[in-house]
Amino acid sequence: MDPIYLDHAATTPVRDEVRAAMAPFSDQVFGNPSSRHRWGREAATALAEAREACAESLGAHPSEIHFTRGGTESDNLAILGRVARLRGDGETPTVVISAVEHHAVLDAARHATARCAGRLVVLSLTADGVLDLRPLDAALADGPVVASVMWVNNETGVVLPVDHVAARTSAAGATLHSDAVQAVGKVPVRVDEMPVDLLTVTGHKIYGPKGTGLLFARRGTHLSALLHGGGQEDGLRPGTEDVAGAVGLATALRLAVAEQPAEARRLGALRADLEARLRDGVVGLRMHGASANRAPHIASVGVPGVDGQVLLAALDLEGIAVSGGSACASGSTRPSHVIEALYGEDDPHAVVRFSLGRATTEADVERAAAVTCAAVSRIRGASETSGTSSGTPDSRDVPGLPRTAGTRADA
């Protein structure tokens, strides 16, 4: 049977409209946007139009859009760049993040505070999406703060209360960054309606090209550059601009925002069907964030009594592409820091993240659920037959599996 791709939170295919928009910039409009001849002017015009389109999609001003090479760079530029600027002004800010941030934020925050001898405050989050804001309030009362709270968690789909955080940071004159990589195109995201100072978007989560992204930086929010050697992107991101990438990102972003309301309803219905089928077919299933406000494209579950790597390998052999968490940590043997933050360090559940997309159909959901339920039953049965304890059977005990199970993308 045809394989089914349910890992859209990891990456998405480039849609036809994006490829068509990018096509002229591979050979026809190839000039350097900084050049003054007509080849350069053509490229500069296309770059400016892409910047304007991105700004319009987000409710921003074009001067507030800075193109980058992806979400990780944007997150690092936001946090490290803002902390460095405040340090240059003689201040030592406290960095405040949620416990479930992507590693691009988590590691950047750790590095920023270590570099400036500052303090890192981590806000805990309950499984139903309640963020403990008391440490944030204490930090805001104590001095300058750079906060970073993601809009939608990439592993569970939980929508974090960015609005509550923004109300506090805005009133205190602090800086707030939000990683909106998993939010754009799934939930409404407008910087003219949410007082965030910095916002991260990437192309490959919204059917745009890999290696593209942007950082929104509200006017008056000053950053220090991480790279040096040119004046591009207002000096924040030196280097010759990727015009084709910017055009592709702008096209993908425009389409994602325009289609968001209808696609959110469709994906929400498919996810509800998937989760109902999994609950009916897997004894002891845990639905992550089930009582929280969630983005419609992610269904993350915990399965007791099976090994996560074995289960993911079994689904892969059946042509079902899912993950155990963030693809950015694939190969890690550590449990997901997100699941640890929500359920503790010794959680016995195997984690499977299904993430739906534009091509996902009712038939895909039905088959994926059936295959998952059957795989869980088979692995549990093999474990009982072999006498393996603690729900971690060797892959040799499971019919149809290779002796070495695939790695789990788990953070």
C-alpha cells in the first residue's frame, strides 16, 4: 500500500505554488540584490516584494522582517542578539523561558546567560497547558528580562498562553520572543494583535523551502548581530540574500495564512477521528495535552507496555511515517525534555507524535490508527511471550522487525 506521511511537524513538502514562484530565480533573475546594475535591481525588487508580502501576512511593517536561514538561526538571533544588546547598554538581563521550548531556544538561553553571567528562569507547564507565571512576575519585578515562550509546542501541539505572558512583559517594558514555527498556518498569528517583540517563522513547516526563515523584530527592539561581514538585513544577518528562498517563504506564508481557518477545521476533525480510533484500540493510551488548547495538526500519545523505538520501527515498516518527538533531536537516547517536563523523568510511556498536513485524508487516518493499534498489540504480545519485563522487548522478539530498531526523534 502507498506510504502515509504523518510527520508534518518535522517538515513538509514544497507545494507547487512555491516551486513555481521560486523557479525564475534559479537562472533568470540571478543578480546580487546589493548590485546596482539591472540584474541586481531585479533581485532587490523581488526581495523587497517578498519582505512586504511576509509583513502583510503577519501584520508587521516590512522594515521589521529580517530573512534568515531558518527557525534555529532566528531563535538564536532573537535571544542572543537581544541579550548582547542589553549587555552592551550596561544591563544584565534575566532570561525567562518555558520548560517545553525547542532546543534552539533552550540552548540559546543557556548560552546567553552563561556568557553574560545572567540568570535563567524556567517556567513549568502542566499537562493541560497551564504555565506557572509566578517566576516571570518575580523576574520582571527584579530587573530587565528577555522572555521566550513558544506559540505552539512542537511535540504536543499545546498552545501556550503567549497572550498572558505578553501582557506582563509589555506592561513591564521587557522583551518577549515567541517561536511561532508550529503556529503559523495552524492558528491565527498576528503581531499587530499580540504585543510580542520578536517572532520566529520558518519555511519548511508551511510547505516552503528548507533553509528559509524570518525573524520579526518590532521597531524599537534592538539586537546585536551574531555574524559580521556585511550590512544586509539592516546589519543583523550579513551575507548575500537568498532571493529565491525569500520569494518561496513569502509565497508559502501567504498561502498558509490565507488557508489557515479552513485547514484548521479540517485538520481538527481528522485529528479527533485519529485520537478516537487510537483510544478505542490501545489499552492505557495517554493523550498528551488532551484537555489543553491545542493546534489542530498534532496528536501526541503515550503508549505503555512497549518500547518506543520498536513501535516507531514497526510503523515505518508498515509505511506510516511518524516520530517520537522533535526531529531536531533524532538519534538522541535521552527522553524528550518536553515529556519529562509534563510527566516526570521516569515516565514509562512510549511517545508517538502524529502530525497531519494538507495531503492527509480520512483514509490515511483510518489506516494509520489501525496499523498503530495492531503494532502495539503485536509488540505487547511478543513481550509477554518472551517474558521481557518493563515493556521493552528486544526487536528480535517482534515478527517482521529488524534486529536493530530505528532511532527515536525524541526532543
